[in-house]
Amino acid sequence: MDIRNALMKLLRARDYVPMRDDELLAVLRLNPENQKKARRLITGMLERGELVRVKKGRLCIPSDADLVTGYIHFRQSGSAIIIPEAESKKKGAEGHPVAAEDTATALHGDLVLARVLENPRRNQFERHRRSRGRKVEPRGKSALRVIRVLKRARETIVGTLQKARHTYFVIPDDPRIIQDFLVPPPPSSGLQPLPTEGDKVVVKLLEWNQRHLNPEGEITEILGRTHEPDAEFKGILHKYALEPKFPATVEQATKGIPDTVPQEDCSGRMDCRELFTFTIDPDDAKDFDDALSIEHLEDGNYRIGIHIADVSAYVKPDSALDKEAQKRGNSTYLVGTVIPMLPHALSNGLCSLVEAQDRLTKSVFITFTEKARIEKIQYARTVIRSKKRLTYAQALAFLQKDDLAEVAKTPLPPKHQTGSTGRPLEDLATTELEQLQRGIRQLWEIAAQLRKRRFKSGSLDLEMNEIKIYVDPEGYAERIEKQHHDESHQLIEEFMLAANEAVARVMKQQRFPCLYRVHDEPEDEKLQELRENMASHGIRCGNLSRPREMALLLQTLKEHPQGHTLKTYVLRSLKQAQYRANPDGHYGLSKNDYTHFTSPIRRYSDLVVHRVLDAYLHKIGAPSAPDAPDIRYTQGKLESLGDHLCVTERNSADAERESVKTKLLEFYERQLKQANKQTFAAAITDVKNHGLYIEIIDSMAFGMVHISTLDDDFYHVDTDGRRVTGRRSGKTYAVGDTIEVQVERVDRYKRQIDFRIAQAREDAPAKKRRPETKQNATAKSAKALSELRKQRRSDRTGKSEKPIKSDKFGKSGHSSKSGHSGKRRGR
């Protein structure tokens, strides 16, 4: 008997009246053994919020009692939204608004039970509906009040230890956790050395049931001095459960891995070692999992080989290596380092397609005509030997420069930044340079046609500019470089897409259970919101449900002054790509069949697809097929794997985003300490009464120029809300304008950066200060203001009163008008 289905059928019945546990079991007529199972099931469903208890312990479905179970996501203001549990995996899912006073004892990310409010207050949600171009309150969603925390998102938090007069407390690193956590004095922690004020620490959360009291915790670990690179790195590792070290069983398994490929491992494979192959990767690449080759055939066609590192040859199903790789799901690339999916002996060693070494690969050979039409596709297990490790800069030089002597001057990356530098181009013979240049240019001729045809068919150009943050030997952010998606990147991209599509198509045609990369079509409501958003910026859109119209919008944004910012709105309107056991197509790429096959060193999904390809080669009796496939996946197994890999992918993406944000704050904070401050070009993205929101063009960091720093005039916001104008000079700053700015202030706790316009301090006219008299005296505190008023009244009436007292804060006496207070949360 399916107890769960029977229970849910009863609870959903139209005539169901909430019952106690015993009454439910009696209605279901369960035997004693099934009654025990049912009680365990009910307990679990209550913990997950699938059931709730109402009056006198009776059970019902939350929605029947105007209750919602979901995950709460806070803003820095203290307000939040609750995303229902059923919608939590959807990208861009809209939640129910929750006022700050209705969040009870919930913390960011908790699973909560909340009640629907019949008459929600008109509060900050409505006032800030379109703050900074974002819709804050979800339309059509009822407001909620948290009544119970079902499950904490985390058992520990990372933060900075501080001391008040009589107590110690920890300020969480995550600005969305707005409460400070009280902790016992350091001596009671039992840690050596003792935690001190300013340390970054890990705090174990204790039970918190009363909102009017601060939550409490216990310090369990010291990570270092806060804002130092090593402590910040450890904080991110702890927050996202990332582990640089591998378990002892995995380390033991890697000890038997040789440095070079044994000859016996090459038997049965197609020998491609004489084929002219090469890799193209970033300067700082630690591992190399793909290589290309090109052959000009007698009939005029081109046979292009996409060779991918065969990780499946070394990582066998259910081995210690496999279990750990599956658990991690993917490699995580933090600034200056990587948390690999596979141990170094594989990721940077035997699996990496380094120059001049035999390596086992899986290859997709695609025969193209001169017009880039596919004539034939072959799949094989191969062994290759890469002739040259190229950087993107070197490949671009071969494409753009005819003089090989000039090309050869393109430098190698620094040794400490990469897994392998390869030989300097200057050491290569002229014939090798000519062969490289000819091969790269022929590959680009094919790739350029594939790219043009792909976008014409409706593929979306969703490529966002990226930045690369370089660190100094101590780990501090040293410089920031904007990465350009030039022809060398596009060349590699097109052939990786072609290989992924080819493998997905053959798996679908042969009905092999496989893991696919799926991107669903966006929802109509999201597209309508996007259309309204674009219209507010003067951009007209057609029917965005058609990929070609969406592609046209993206093309328009390329020329728009706010193109990068507006493109992020497009991305928010789209669904998140997922791993799924069904070939449901890829909307963004406009492909019916798509999977991930080309990066098995850093993605477990690709390793799964490699194993499926082995089963296919065995089935068709390919000459290079294995004697037997290592595993045959079931549909159910692939579905659970897909769900797990979506979670690990999002976790890594969040960690990488936080790493970049932390290093950006670090970089700009260090600018404050320089005698000659650096000037940065910035684009104005929004205008508000309190200042200008800007985006730094090179680093893509966001910040604000507070209105108080525009001290050369009195500025006011125009009626259209898109510019500020100086009352005296008529000078304007408008959305889309490019300005030069310098760092004014950095708040590491709130993760906010304030800038000032570079010319403002220099151009501001010197203001002559009138000598202070009784008539023009100014108050420097509330108390001084009261005394000043008394003095003026006495002057008018001729009565003597107490003289004005000087303010204890000195001459300035006023608080900063900045929208971002220097002290966290007004403390």
C-alpha cells in the first residue's frame, strides 16, 4: 500500500475536516506495521512543512489553513520574500512579501511556515516597488507573516568578533543576516589561541525563539583576522561547504595513478598522436580538457577533431574517486585559486591535455564542407599528443597578424599562474608556426560561419563581459582586467557547441538514457515585465516569446549606453538552464538537442555523458569501443543526478560571485590608502534624490556617488527622474553619461562602495566663510541648537540667558549625509 498517496488523497478530499493522528490512521484502516510507517511519514511531512497542525493538534495541508511553506530570502533592510517550496528551484521565482516586523526569528534561507495576511499594511514594499530599476514587491502575491521556523538553512555562521562594553558579539559576513549574535567571552570558547576582537570566526547557532532578544551562539573556530585574504577565503569555503582537501580514501586512490599514460592503456583506441592537435586556453588555465585538430581532405572538405580528456578511463563508477567527484559536482573557481572536482594528480596531471604528452581522449570528428555544412560525424576513443599549448592571446595573434615574427613575440603566461606554459612561440620552427597559423585560420573560417548561422536561427547572444582579478603574492587584489570575448574565444566556443550538440543528438536518436543540458522557454509574465522595463528605457520590443525577437533586442542593447545593465534584466527574465534526463531542448542556444560533453575534468555531468558514449560505442561495435561499458544508467538515476548537479552548480556559482565581490571590495578599499587615488571611468545607471548609481566600466562594480559629494553646486532631480541638474551652473548628470570617479568610502560589512566625481573636489569653488556672529551663528548639535534659540530670543527681548556651549563633536558637528552609514546598521 502506498501510504503517502492514500494520506494525501484523504487530506485533499473536499469533505475533509482536520483530524488528529489517531483519527487519520483509523480512517485509513492501516495495520499496526503500516501505522508505524504512517506516523514516521507524518513526522517527516510536518518537519518539511508539507503538513501543519491546527487547532488541538489536528492535521491539514498548509494551503487549507491559509498557510504557506517556503524559503525566506532577506534584504538588507530587514524585509524579505518567501518563495513557496514548490517554486524554490525555479530561477526568478516570485515570492510573497514579508515586512521586517513579520519575519519572527527567521534567518536568511530558512524553511518557514507563514500565514497569509488578510489586510497587509501599505509599507516600504509599495514605496520602493521600482527602486533601482528592480521590482521589489511581487505583483499579485499576498503578504505573509512568519509563524514558525521549520528548518534552519545553516547551523553555523561566519562573521567578525566585536566587543561592546560588557558583551561580545559577532557581526555576520552575510549582510542579509541583519542580527548580531551574542557570544560568551573568548576564554570560555576553549580555543587556543583565544579569539580577539576583529577576528573572523565561525559561530554555532543556539536556539533562538524570541525576536526581541538577540540570537546567541558559540565560537567554534577562528579563521584569521577579518578582511585579510586568507580569512576571507576560509569564510567563503565554510559558508558554501567547499573543501580544498580530498578525503584520505581519495588521496590513497590517486597514489597509484602514473605520471604518464602506460602504453597498454592505448591499445584498442584510435591512434591520433601523429595528428596535428593543439589546445587554446586562458593564460591562467590549470587544466586542459579539450584540443582541436583539422585536416584538409582531398574532396575539399575539412575534418575537424574535437578531442576531450577521457576522465572516465580513470574514474570508475562507485569508486572513491567517483563518489567524491559526484558529491562535489563540479570545480569551483574562486579568485586566485580553484577547488577542483578531481584530485591534482588527475585534473592537472594525467587527464590534462598538456603539450607533448600522450593523453587518452574521446573524440568527435565532424566533416564540414567549405560552407560549414556537416557531412559526417564519427565518435571514437582515441589517444592524442598535443603539439602546442596556446593562450587565447597567442591564438588571436595568429588570426590577426600575418608576420609570424610578430606573432612569436606574444608572451607566455607567468609560470605561477598556469598549470603549463608550453614552449615559447619563438622556439618553434617556422614550419610549425605556419602550420599553426594555417590551422587556426581554417578553423575560424568554419567557426565564423557556424556562429553567423546560429544567431540567424535564433540563438541568443547572452555572453556577458567578464573580469579577471589578479592577486599579489600575499593574496590581495592587485589589478582588474576586463576579458573580451574575441575571435579566439568564439572559435573554441563554436566547436565545443558542435560537439555537445552532436553527442546529444545521437544519444536521443539511439534512445540511450543520457543527461541533457536543458533551457526552457521563458514565462509570458516574465517577458511582459521585461517588455515594460525596456519601454521605460525607450527601447521598443516585438514579440519576445519568439527567439529572433529576443535576439534582436540583445543586438539593440549592444549599442545602448546602459547595455550591460539592461542585459542583466534580460537574463533575469530567462529560466535557469538545468541538467535533466529528458532532451527538452535549449532555448538560449536555439537547439533541440544539447548536452555537456566537453569539460569532464571540471563537470561531473560531462563524465556521465562520456560513460553513456562508451555504452553507445559498444552497442554499435565501433573499432575503438571498450570491451564492455562501465555502467548503464537508468532514467531514474539520471533524474536524481540531474537534480543534485543543479544544486552543486548553483552553490559554486554563488561562491564564485561572492569571491569576486569580496576581492572587488578589497581592491577599492586599498585605493583609499593610496596617496594619489586612481580615477575610474563609470556609467550612470540610475538617478535618485540621494545620489547617482554607477557602474565602473572596467571592473563592472556597482556603487554610488552620493549627492552630498557634488559640492560644486546644489543639485536636484529633474521631473523625468533620469538626470540631476545644478541650480546655479545648470550642469547635469544623466542616466547613460560616462563620468570619472574616485573611491570615497568602502563598507566591507554592507558590501557597498561610495565614489565621488573626480573633478568635484578640484572644480568646487572655494567657499568664503563669514565670521561667526550672534546673527549668523550655527548650531553644531541638538543641544547647541536649543541654546542658540534661547540666546536669540533673549537678544530680541533684552533678557540675558545662558551663553551657547560649544559642541563636544567639534566644528563639523553634523552626521554624514551619505546613504550608507559608516557604522553597520546605525550602530
